[in-house]
Amino acid sequence: MTLAGLDWKGLLRRHALLGAAALLLVAAVWMPPVEHTRLVARYIVTFDITQSMDTEDLTLDGRPVSRLAFAKTAMQQVLQQLPCGSRVGWSVFTGTRSLLLFVPVDVCAHYDALLSSLDEIGGRMRWADSSVIAQGGIYSAVQAASQPESKAAVIFVTDGQEAPPVSPSETMVHGIAQGQADGWIIGVGGDQPAPIPRTNAQGERSGYWRADEVVQSAPTRGGVAGGHEQLSELREPYLRALAAHTGFGYRRLDGFPSLYAAMSDPRLGRRLPVATDFRWCPALAALLLLVLRFLPRRSTGIATAHRDAGADLTSKEPLTSPSSALPESAQPH
């Protein structure tokens, strides 16, 4: 092939695409974060780690799991969806108080730390077997979220079972002003009473709690017998009443979408400038240019085939007519 026969225009086009793709890939590596205003929020997520949260009355991927495991799996999925700039901290509740494990940190900058620490939350952290949700867990969770160094919304995950039991009408949280903190109470558990596993300080199970081993609720004024505190189910009416008195919202945790909807509540967030990673933009543009560069040139191949066929036809000698092929003496006069 001679230099004159080269497709200089197509050659230059292909090299230009490669050069532009290389520049865009360099930009994707070195491009700094860009300030972008978006809705972000700060949360302190408190997990109830009392023994009733070990009750296995929920299913995950077709197998029974405890309420705490179900809630932690949903939270793992939420962490993947929260926008950069959002901050999350963990807290645990048992006995008469919630304990803040660490103040909220950025979900993108500290994603691995959040996941690994979430995985460690469980019954081995339990320091008491009682469960005072209203005057203990929620009260201390609101107090921690109201501190200047950790000002945040409260996400309180629980099944609502208090031990010793309280009257369903006792839903006031004393010492907390309504609106002191924003947040959601997230109820987790099944509707049917289920046995509560009995575990030791190391988190090892040793059977189930029996009726004579726990404090039962008192009979009502109508003479109705007390409750079944050795069994556990989601105490949803009680949690709804608590949420109303504290100014929180209430949602039942039936999967990732319900928890994500609560934590995406625009009332919990503020619009702030956040350093946002846009490196995917030049990387995507470079990929498109590389696709264009290596696309097969089908139209050029068809044109070349037609050109070669035409050249083949013109190279052949023309056919002679029958009359011209006859000898001169045999031609008609």
C-alpha cells in the first residue's frame, strides 16, 4: 500500500480519540473533590442489645435471624446509599442507659470503620439484663445527641420490650422537652410472641427464659392476668406512643427501604457544601472515547469491497460482437 492510499483522515481521527481518552484518564486520577451543595444529616444510631433482641422471629435470605442481626444488615445497606457528607455514629442501649460508642463520622471517609464497628455490636457488650427504654435508653440517647460535639438526629432501634415491664400507658420521657432532638424510633420484631434466648456475658446461649425466671406484668384492673414476659414480640403501640411524646417519627423495620426512608427524612438534614468526588465523569468520558476508537469500521469495509469489485470489472477485456468475429469474406454484403 502506498502513502497515497492511506486513509489519513481516519488515522488522525483514531489517534485523536486515543489522545483525548488518555488526557481524560489523567484528569480522573488527579481531579480534586469539588464543592457541591447537597442535603446531608448527622445521626446517632442506637441499637437495643438487650436479650429480647436475640429473639429469632425474622427471616433474612430465607433463614431465621435475630432482630439485632436483621437491623444491622439493614443498616449496612443504608450506609452504602447515604450521600458523602452524611455522618453516622453508633450507640448501644441496655439496662438504664444508652452508651455512645463514637461521635458521628463521615460515611465515605470512614466507611470501612463504620462497617467493622457495626459488625462488633452485639450481646457481648451488654452490661445489664434489664431494659428501661423510655426513662433510660431514649432519655440518654436524646441527651447524647443534644451535646454540642455530637449534635445529631436520633435513630433508636428496639423491639419495645421493657424489663421489668411497665404499664402501656407510661409513655412519658421525663426530663426531655418535645423537639429537643429530631429522630425516629425504629421498631423491629415479629407480631407473634416468641421465646427469648438466654445468653451469658460471652454471648453464649443456654436455653430460653422461663415464666418463673422473669418479672411478669401486673394484672389489669379488670382482673385480666399479667403478661408473658418470657416471650417477646414487637410492642408497636407502645413505641408509637413513645415517639409521639418525644416528637419523633415511628417506622417498623421490615427491610432496608423502611430504614433508608427514615434516615432520608429531609427534616433531619441540612443543605451544606460538601466536597464531592466527580472523578467518575472524566473516567466515563474516556471510556466512551475508547469505545468509539475501537468500533469496527463496517461502512468503510463495504465501500472498499465495492471499489475492488468495480476495479475488477474494468480490468476485463470487452466482449466482441458476433459480427466482428466473422472473417471478412463471410460478412454479409
